[in-house]
Amino acid sequence: MFGLHYKIERSAIGLVTFIVLVASIGGLIEIAPLFTIDETVEQAPDMRVYTPLEVAGRNIYIREGCYACHSQMIRTLRDEVERYGPYSLAVESSYDHPQLWGSKRTGPDLARLGNKYSDAWHTVHLFNPRDVVPESKMPAYRWLLRDPLRTDDLGNHLSALRAVGVPYTDEQVANAALDAYGQANPETAAADGVAERYGSATNIRMFDGVSTRLTDMDALVAYLQVLGNLTDAAHQPNQPEAE
Amino acid sequence: MIADLTRAERQWAMMILGALGIVGLAMAVAGRNDLLGIHGWIVLAAGLGGFIAFMRGKDAPEPSDDRLNEYYDAPTRLGIILTLLWGVVGMGAGLWVASLLAWPELTFDAAWASFGRLRPVHTSGVIFGFGGNALIATSFHVLQRTTRARLPDQISPWFVLLGYNLFCVIAASGYLMGLTQSKEYAEPEWYADIWLVVVWVVYFAIYMRTLARRKEPHIYVANWYYMAFILVVAILHIVNNLAVPVSFGSAKSYSLFSGVQDAMTQWWYGHNAVAFFLTAGFLGMMYYYLPKRAGRPIFSYRMSIISFWGITFMYMWAGSHHLHYTALPHWVQTLGMAFSVVLLVPSWASAGNALLTLNGAWHKVRDDAVLRFMALAAIFYGITTFEGSFMAIRAVNSLSHYTDWTIGHVHAGALGWVAMITFGSLYSIVPSMWKRPSLYSAKLVEVHFWLALSGTVVYVFAMWNSGVIQGLMWRTYTESGTLSYSFIDSLVAMHPYYIARAFGGLLFLLGALVALYNVVMTIRMPAPATEDAALDIPVQPALQAGE
Ligand code: HEM
Ligand code: HEM
């Protein structure tokens, strides 16, 4: 064995080839099957896509680095299920490009945050967390209420998402900017279009409490309110017990 | 720098810089309504600035052919300085984010100064800025000494070093503006990723071209590690960053993968960024500078072979230990755990090899703080890998995951291993790189050593404590079977540890500042009249393995 090595280490090409071969095996065996084995991701016929406003909110979540402190992955452990709700299923993040499972909980898990608090609570909390949770370490995101939301390129966002596999329809792509507006402005004609294209269960509200214009706050709160609510799969009784 | 280049190389450089400027302009125009445009201006400024510098310097006399009898160390010199500067920036950002966790009001109502945007500035600043520059600078140095061949030309090393730093600047400035893919350690957006691939291909070519001209039949161990670092990082980087941009005028892109497949790809990448960036490359450093400084051959050549192939093979299986108890299929978690545990063998083979090399030179470790940095690094490498294999066990990970224990583990590796081996290696080559008889002050190295050691110990103990407390509080039940603590209870319990961690980080940062000062003062010392450093030329026998 060491004799063989004596030869390999005299050839740069040989060394390169061996390194690439030896290093590729693990990844191939662990990753490739995840795309092909059917049991990897559960079936969830009721799974819905993010609305354009929620996509924009998710991008704000990414932009501000919320994932650095909040996970979105409830593990199959009893205490986590009791604290946060049913453990996360693979299907729940199957439209998440990329996933935001996170690796650190400086703050609590957010996988099932949707509908846990009111929109008003979120707006106050994001504006200054210490107004509602005095001990909080979270930054105050005051600019979210100041900054208008950019919607003109949301159609491009949906087509890019469609290119990587999220099933948006042509109609959804074409109306992306309008739908973003409509979702935060109930009782407008635009709002009806949102319910039509994304289902009647979609949250259509003035998320930041102000109707006149769309802010980053509207989008982020809309996203937070849908977390864990894209499908009911995790609440079905046929899931195995947590450990 | 320009005076080092031949006339033909200067023309090449100007073409490359011109092309870079045009790409920058195109980005600025296409992205005029987007943050991409700002990065376009930065790229344009880099290309144009370089071009103007060449216009002014292009008529300098050509270098004489004597240069071919010497190693080409100018890129290494700049790389050393950049390493130290990024170190101060990255660790400064680390201290800032540490303080934000103790005193969250330090964001001053500015978006760029919030925790989520500064944290990647810290992680990329230290890993890519500090660590990456150290790897590039030392790899050029080691490659030439162990092959007894000069770098193949005078332009590609500059392309790699400066191009890489352009990548780092785009990355860090992007985070402050809110541009990130959110994948840990792979945050930069698609155009930065493409640029890094270009830089990396040239880097690899330098390695192969120099090896092709080597005067030593065998490729020395240190180079195996540097090559594994270059090759595997390329594979990881390309696969994990596959994404579709929103448009060519937009900085934003969407990852090709989603959900569980994305998580596995990301942590296959993430764990092996640890393995091949923060471990393999730095092991390359250790295998050259530690024996050299100790004046002893590597203890065991066979152990280094076992260690090398063990690390190259097994690390790639271990990524799934970042995903225990998640929606990742159970069989992948089990594989990841098994390989992580066995990984301890090759890891300790390297740590042990380094320490056994020091047998018979312990008096030098006692007297020489530079060697002591490297010895301590090997010890911390052993500690961190032991801890890592332990944390990879599912039951242990159920406690440690998501807590500060991970952060403690990270910094035992990052401060104790990565930063210490870097400082030791840099100190050991700075005098010869600038042809000075010695460092400006050996005392200051001693001061730095103790600052670094105490900073690391304070940091790591604070995080071990807070992590274990946090993990236990989350899973403690009352007698009636309900959870004892709210989440916020655990957060309150962390406060004193966050202050202690910031203090440890401050000590470590002060040490880095001392290093910067010491190196700058060394460079400013008058050069000695006689060139005794002339011994360091391509004909001198390179360091050989024992056995
Ligand atoms: C002055 C010294 C340093 C200080 C004060 C510091 C502080 C911090 C803080 C506060 C975090 C965030 C932890 C959290 O989110 O809870 C962090 C993360 C991190 N730091 Fe440092 N750090 C320092 C040096 C370094 C060095 C030298 C390296 C690498 C060579 C490093 C690598 C990392 C990494 C990889 C993470 C991310 C960990 C994870 O996501 O699990 N740090 N650091
Ligand atoms: C045998 C070697 C090692 C093994 C088996 C190992 C294992 C682990 C485990 C189990 C985790 C926690 C994952 C989680 O719960 O999220 C982790 C995190 C980490 N380790 Fe190691 N480790 C090893 C060596 C190292 C070394 C030498 C470093 C060098 C700096 C390092 C840096 C990190 C970083 C940066 C993270 C945090 C990743 C993140 O969540 O962002 N590890 N490692």
C-alpha cells in the first residue's frame, strides 16, 4: 500500500485524479438518492405555493439574515414538538429555494409561526422587539416600515422560481406585481385576483396596518404569517411519534 | 509589482484589467435599478484603477533574467499583509456581533449594522478574508520551496491573489447591502460565485504548472493537502452554488435545489468547507512550517498518508451530522454519524504526527513563541476534532444542535486551530520574506501568544457553558410533565456568557492587532547590508519527510 503511494505521489495528475475520485464517493452516495428515492419527500396534495408578496417577504427574511438566529426545522424530539408544534416534514420546505432550516437558535424556531400572533404584534415586534419582549436580543428593524416594497420585478422572481421547479402558472407570473399589491389591500379589485389565483385560504390583509402603500413590513409579515401553513401534512395523525 | 512583470505580461495584465472593467461596466448598466449596479461600479473601479496603474508603469525597465534564479515571493508578501488586515476586519466584526448579542441596541437604526448582515461579514471576513489569504500566500511559498521551482510566471499569482480579494470585497459589501444567498459560508450571489470559479481555475493551474517543473521527484505532503483544498473546494463551490438568477440585471438568484435536497447539499458543502478550507489547507501549512521551525523531520510519513486519505475520503460523508433529527431520511443521518466518529482516527493521526514531530524539540516550544503557536494549534486541532466526533453522535447532537455549544466548537477550531497555525506560520516566514534578520520584537509575539490563548479559553468556556445550559433548559420538564422554561428564560440565562464571550473575543482581537503592528514594524526595519537570505533559492534541498 505504501509502495503504491510512493508511485502516486510522484505524479501530479495521478494525485489529482485520486483526490477527486476518493472525495466524490461520499457525496454521490448520500445526495444523489435523495433526488430519486420517492419516500424522501412525503406526498401533500394540498401544498400551495408562496404568493408574490410572501416571496418578497421571504427575500427580506433572507436579506436581513433572520435565518442566522431562527431555525425553521422542528426536530423529531418530544420537547421540540411540545414547544413549537408537530415536527417538520420534508415536503413543507419543498418549494423553499434554498431551504431556511438554520443551524442556530438565538431566537425560537419559526417553522410554525404562522397565525400564532396578530399582524399588529409582528409589526410592533419587528419595529422594536423590546416593546413587546423586554428581554429580547433581536435587532429593531425600524426601516422595514419606512422602505417601500419593490414589486416591479416580482414577475421575474416567479419565473426564476418556476425555472427551478416551483409550479407557478403563466397567469400567476403575469400578475405578480398586481397580486402583491392586492394581498395587502383587501377590498380592492386586485385582492379578488389573489384569492382566485392562490386560493381562498390566502391571507389578504393590511399586514402593516396601513393601506396606502406597500412596505417591506407588509411583505415580511405576510411571509411570517404563512410559515407552517402551506400544507396540513404535518398535522395528519398518521405521522410516527417524536423521540 | 508592475516592474516585476515582463513586457508581454504587462500587456496581458492590461487586457485582463480592461476586460474586467468592461464586465464591471456591463454589470453597472444592466443592474442600474438594482444593487447589482453598485457591485458593477466596484468591479469597474478595480479594473480601471489597475489599468491606469499599468498605463503609468508600463514603460519601467523589464526585470532581468536573474529573477528566474530566485523564488517569486512578492505575491506572498502582499498576501501576508492582506491576511492580517482581513483578520483585524473579520475579528472586529466578530467582536461587534458578539456585542450585539449582549447589547442589541448597538445597531443604531442602520440596516447595514444589524446582526443578520454583520454576522456573514464576520464569518466570510475571517474564513475567506483571513483564512483564504493565508492559504494562498503560504501555498505559493510552500509550493516553491518543496518543488525547488519558481512559480511559472509573474502574472497568474497576482491574478489569483487580487482576484480573490475582489471576491472577498464583493462578498462583504454585498452582505452589508443585504445581498446573500443565505447558505452558510456560501452567501455570495451568483456573479461573485462565477468570478471565484475563474480565479480558482487559475490557482489550480499555477499548482499544476509549478509541479510540472519541479526538481524533486516526490510531491511533499504539504502539497497534497493544498491540492485537496483547491480541488475539493472547487467541486463543493460549484455544486452548492448552482442557481438561476432572477435576470442578468438582478443580483438575486434562486438555488437550484430546495428543501431536503438543498439542506443535504448545503451541509455536504458546509461541513467540507470546514474540512477542506479550514482543515486541509491549514494542515498543509502545519506539515511544512511546524517541522521546519522545529528543525525536525515529520515524525511519520506513513501516518501522514493514512491521515491524508482518511480525511479526503471520510469527511465527504459527514455533512449529514448537521441534520440529525430533521426531515432528512434516517439512513443518511446514520451514515453521517458513523463516518464522523471514524473520522477521529485520521484527524488524530495528523494532530499526533505534529506533536510527535516536536518530541526532542520541546525546549524550543518553551522558548520560541512562534513554534508554541503551532504546537498549540495542533493541540486545539486534536481537541476540536474530538469534540466534533462526539457532537456528531445523534444523542449528543440532540442537546448541542442549535445551541452555543456549536459556536464553542466552531471557535475552538477557528481560534485555537486555524488562527493559531496561521499566526505561527506567518511569523516564521515574515523575516525571510522581507529579508530581515528577525522579527521586530520577539516579546510582542510572546504577548500575542498569551492574548490569543487566554482569549480562546475565555471564549470557548463561555460558549460551552451557555450551550449546555441552553440545551438542558430547552428539554427540562417539571414534575407535572410540562416544559419548565420558556424560550426567553433560556435567553436571559445566556446574557452573562455573551458578555464573557465578547471579552474573550476582545483579547483575541488585541492579539491580532499586536501581530499586525509587529509585522509592519519588521517591514520598516532597515534591511541588513549583507544578503544572507540568499540561501533561500531554488537549488537548496527542500525539506524531506522522515523515514
Ligand atoms: C475576535 C474573535 C472572534 C469573535 C469575538 C467572534 C464572534 C462570533 C460571534 C458572536 C458569532 C455568532 C454566534 C451566534 O450566532 O450565536 C460567530 C460566528 C462564527 N465565527 Fe467567530 N468570532 C471570532 C473569531 C473567529 C475566527 C478567527 C473565525 C474563523 C477562522 C471565526 C469563525 C466563525 C464561524 C465559522 C461562525 C459561524 C458559526 C456557526 O454558524 O455555527 N470566528 N463568531
Ligand atoms: C473530526 C472532525 C470534526 C467533526 C466530526 C465535526 C463535527 C461537527 C458537528 C457535529 C457540528 C455540529 C453540527 C450541528 O449540530 O449543527 C459541527 C459544527 C461545526 N464545526 Fe465541526 N467537526 C470537526 C472538526 C472541525 C474543525 C477542525 C473545525 C475548524 C474550524 C470545525 C468547524 C465547525 C463549524 C464552523 C461548525 C458550524 C457549522 C454551522 O452550523 O454553521 N469543525 N462540527
